Amino acid sequence: MLRNSRGNFSEIGVLAMGTLDRKLYRDLINLRGQVIAVVLIVACGIASLVTMMSTYDSLLLSQTTYYQQYRFADIFVQLQRAPNPLLEQIREIPGVAQARSRIVEDITLDVPNLADPAKGRLVSIPEEQQPMLNDLHLQSGRYIEAGQRNEVIASAAFVEANDLALGDTVDGVINERWQSLRIVGTALSPEYVYEVSGTELLPDNRRFGVMWMAREGLATAFDLDGAFNNVTLSLTPEANPSEVINQLDELLEPYGGLGAYGRENQISHRILSDDIEALQVAALILPIIFLGIAVFLLNLVLARLVSSQRDQIAVLKGFGYHNWEVGLHFLKLVLVIVLLGAMVGIGIGRWFGENMTQFYTQFYQFPAVQYEARLELILGTVFVSAIAAFVGAFKSVRHVVSLPPAEAMRPEPPPTFQPTVIERWGLQKFFSPAGRIILRNLERRPLQAAMSVIGIALAVAILVVGQYLNDAIETIMEVQFRQVQREDITLTFNQPRSVPIQYELAQLPGVLQVETFRDVPVRLRFEHRSHLGSITGISPETELRQLIDSQRQRFSLPPEGLVLPTKLAEMLEVAVGDTLTLDILEGSRPTREVPVVALVDELLGLTMYMNLEALQTVVGDNPSLSGAYLAVDEHYLQSLYQELKETPAVAGVSQRENALKQFEETMGTTSGVMNGVLLVFASVIAVGVVYNAARIALSERSRELATLRIIGFTQGEISFILLGEQALITLVAVPVGWGLGYGLSWLLNQSPAQNTEFVRVPFVIQPSSFTFAFLVIAIAAIATGWLIRQQLQKLDLIAVLKTRE
């Protein structure tokens, strides 16, 4: 008998759950507008997380795999000249696993169909292909042949950017001699994933390319037979990199060593790593905002559903449904919304992630990009979203199961009505009846109004954050390429030249103004901290290269002392007035004590400045020059470029407008793509928030609006009451959203990814960004208002009035 009773109870339970599931289906259909909006918002949160984290994982995986397979070095050092037998002593340094000596030289190239001179970096390789540090991935063509001293393997990006083909020749000035180089293959190297020369921070594949050439031919061309001028090392797992670097510097000091540095300071690796870190920061911040909004809306939708179904809940509990069954029914609604959002979000996130990963290959040269959206990432995202949604819905569900049936069958008690502030102040005469109703509703339901304001404000905030990134990029372009760099062309010499060369430069075609500079490689030391770089000596009267302070105002170069960029001062933990130790890494290599006299706020790089004459005194050798800034007449550019291509003393030519264009294409395009994705997600959220707020208001107020319609209010007046209330909430939410967006942008700006050695992203938000956010929300509100008005026109007055309060 007991067994039969248990069997009957089981059958009843199955039937009961089936009934509640059918009710769940009807609820989803009836609430389809709000459900779709919330599903899309959940999908945006999940998609943003999957997009950014999968792109981060894919780039990190591609980087790690590439480095391992092609033996990316751990330590690098450039020097003047060392005999080949010294390599054995380098290999004997404790902690060194492998050491490779090379010849590396920069030359000027004359590239077909390119008017201005290009810069080439020649890197020696063995005549016979063999495994080596910083190995080559041969992408097309063949390896160089033994004895063919003019054959080169060129970087794939350089060949592609200049529409070159295998067998084409490129002319170059090699050690003051004109020589033709024939391209027999294209390759990639882990040393140049981000292919820049080091003097520029942005890739310009048309004007800079790496070429690998037989060591014998390169040694002969630069008088380095039996010698080398570059070393790369790999370390054993237990090695101490700092100790290896110290011993290497000590060993190479007599041979003109310019200071060894680890992989973390290798420019290609550092820029790639900074970008990967920035992706990780964005992946941690933005999806949290999106998911937070989704949780907020789920709570609103569920609270409204509970409120509208009090009598049904009471009947269910009266018929014997347990609290956990009723609570589970509403949690199922949350679960369905999360699962639907997860399916849509994962699909969109994978699509965006794969495309963003491929997009990054425009700037980073990998043999293969391995896109990876880890299963644990996807499952973790869904789990976090579900937990967040359940937490948001918990309060409403708890309220459901705590209601006794008798109490739930009674109508929910109305709010306490009393005169509003407007009425107590006697200002009601200035408002129409519809206007007074709007104000009463907002004042009598302050929590509901506040929650709606917060939801819309968060959508506004996301839009502001997206625009902040655009504003920052535009500010960098204006400050760095308009205020700081005012020259048209920057020349660098292949070795320090005597002062009279400035007069020769002034005679070149179209040159209007010449200002020279001196670059001196140094190691800065302060207490236990150090930095490897170079000091640029310029004239205090310079017009073409200006220094700016924290207020972005120009200031004159002091006659003595060192001027540091603010970022470098932070890294070394020094302030104005502190004294630094300078190890000069050229000439007689003296060590000097120099005070910090000022800080500059350049946004790109870590350029240090000194008065040119003071720098010459510190170095202690004959006055010499490393390069020049030129102002030129653009009508003579072609003639000037041709002259510079044939000038042996010139090792590099860079044009400011090209650098600006490259910055815009690189940083601007990357930022634009990120902002485009962000705008899509933010717009969906904005529409979802505004629509849900209005739709819930319509559902809760339909009886009241129908009553007003019956007693004589026109269709336009009841539309004004409902939509006017939503418009007022939106108008209040916009400035709140501006404030939240400003704060979130500031927090994002404080992350390390926004303040690197190479780029400092300024905290700038233009008024147009706030206007843009307002316009997007306004359009969403207008579109939602139109939809709600259509539903108001279809309002069945009799059916609404027959519903029980």
C-alpha cells in the first residue's frame, strides 16, 4: 500500500512539473519582447568576454608556440666589433644555453616604385640552412646559396607591402658602396613579430624591412671579417638573467658593447606583450559591466512577473505545490534566458574572436595563428552568467516562496499616496493633469524609478568608455605629431658626423631649415634601478622638436642637466633634483653624475633630452652629430629623396606625415575595430534597457491607463503620461551615465596596459563623446517610444479593466 502511495505521489509530481513547464512556456511567449531584450543583453556580456578572452588566448598561444618552435632568444646585445673567438667565452658564462654571434647593420634602400628612401636591416645567417636562435620560417622561395653574396631573404611583410616578387632586386648603400640585392625568398622571424626598426615605434612595412644575408658577404661588405657586432643568447631554466647580463656587459665593454637586455625589453616582444595585456584588461572590465546590466534586467523582469502572478502563485500553493517547486519554476525562467543568451553569445563571441585574431595578424607576423576558444572559458562564462543571474533573481524568488496562499490571493497593497513635493510647494498649477500624474508616479515609486535610471545610465556609460579610446588616440596624434614633432623629415647618420655636415644638408633640394641632434647610448642608474636607452642632445632654440610640460605647454631646454619623460621618471622612481649616474656606452665610455632638471610629457617612447652643448661636454669627445631634423618644401620632395638615397652618410630617413599616417592606421584601426564591437554591444544594451523599462511600465500601468482612457483622456494624453515618464527617466539617466562613463574611463586609463614604455594613453574625453552617447540613447528611446505607442493603441480597455487587482 505504501509502495502504491509512493508511486501515485511520483506520478502526481511528474504531472505537476509538466504543468509548471507549460506555464513557463506561456510566460516566455507572453513576455517575448522583454525576454528577447534580456537574452540579447546576456548574449552581449558573454560575447564580449568570449571575444576578448579568446583573442587574448589565441595571441598568447600563437606567441608562445612561435617562440618555442623557432628558438626566440632570451638576451640580446649590440656592440661595435668583437673577434669571433670571444664567442666561446660568452658560451662559458654560467646560465648560457646557446649563443649566436651575428652581423647586424642598417642601410638605406632604393625600393622600386617608392619615392622616398627605405631603411633595411641586414642580418647575417649561415650559408647553409641549420637550426639557430631566432630561426627563420621560410614562407616562400628558397634559402640563400653558398657563394652568392648578393642574395637575400626578405621579410614577408616588406615584400608584400612593396609589391615585390622573388627574383626582384633592391638597391642599397652598403658601407658607402652601392649594391644590388636579389630577393630569393621571404621569411618570418620571432625577433620581428612586430616589425619595427627600434627608432620608430610603429610598423611601416613599405619603408622598413629586414633582410637576411650570407655572413661572409656581409662581413666583407662592412669590414667585419673574423668578427661580429651582435650576439643573442638563450638561457638554461635555472639561469639568473640579471647575472648573465652583468657578466656579458663586463665581457663586451672593451668591444663597444651597447648594453645587453633581456627578452622583456626586446621591442617586438614588448609591444606584442603590452597589446596582449591590454586585451586581458579589457576582457576583465567590460564584460562585467554587460553582465551586471543583464542581472539587473533579469531582476526587474522577474519582479514584475511575480507581482503580476500573485494570484496564480497563491492558487498553485493552495493546490499543494511546494515552495521549492514554485521557486524552481521561476528559476527555470532565469535559466532559459541565460542558456538562450549563452548560445547566442558564444556563437557571436567565437565569430568576433576569430575575426579579431585574424585582424591582429595585419600588425603581427606569425607563421600561423591558432585560434582557441577554450572549453573551460566557454563553460566558465556560462556558469558565471548563470550564477550572476540567479543572484539577481534570488530576492524575487525568495519573495515568491515566502507568500502564504491566503495573503498572495489578496491584491498587492498599493503604495502610500500623499501630496507630491510639487503639490506641497503649490506648483501644480504650472503642470497639466498628465504632467502631474507623471510626477506623482515617479515620486511614489522612487526605487523603481531609480533602478530604471541606473540601467539606462550604465548603457550610457559604456558608450562613453568606447568614445574615450577614440579621443585618446586623436590626442596622441595631435600632441606627438603636431606639437612635439614639427619637422618634416628626420635623418639619421650611419655614424656620428662632424658639425659641418649641417651646412651640406642645408644645400639639399627644398631644405628650408636644418636642426641637428646627437644621440648618445647610455645606461642610467639610480640606486638599484637602471635603464638602457639614449640621450638626445638638441639646441635650446630648436623649433622643429619641442618639449612640452604636464600642461602641454612648450618650455625651453635648460642649459645643463637631464630632462626625462615622466614615465621614465616613474620607472626609476626619481624626481626633479635627483642625481643620476650615466654610463656612456660609446667613445671612451666615461661615467658621469647628472642631475634631473625637468620632466616632459611625451606620449610615445622614452626619449631623454639634454642641451646639445652640455651633452657634448658630458661625453667628452669632439663635437659630432647623429642626425638632423629638416623642414622642407614639399614641391622638392622627389628631388630631395633621390639625393638622400645616394648619400652614403644617411642610414635612415623618416617622414613625419608617414609616421602620423602609420600611427592612425595601426592604433586608430585597432581602436576603431574595438570600438565598433563595443558600440554594437552597447547599442543593443541601450535598446534593451530602455525597451524593458518602458514595457514593464506599460504592463504595470495598463489598468490605470485604461481607466484614464475611459474617463476621457485622449490616446495622445495617456501616451504622453507613459512615454513622458520614460523620457524624464532617460533625461535624468543621461548625466548619471556621463558621470559613470567618466569614472569607468578613468579606471581603465589607470590600468598598466594604458601606460606602457611605448605609449601613454592620455585621459581625455571630448564633449562630442558625451553628445554621441546621448544621441544613441535618444534614438533608442524614440524607437522604443514608437513601439510602446503602437501597443497602447491596441490596448483592449474592457479586457484590461476586467483583470483583477
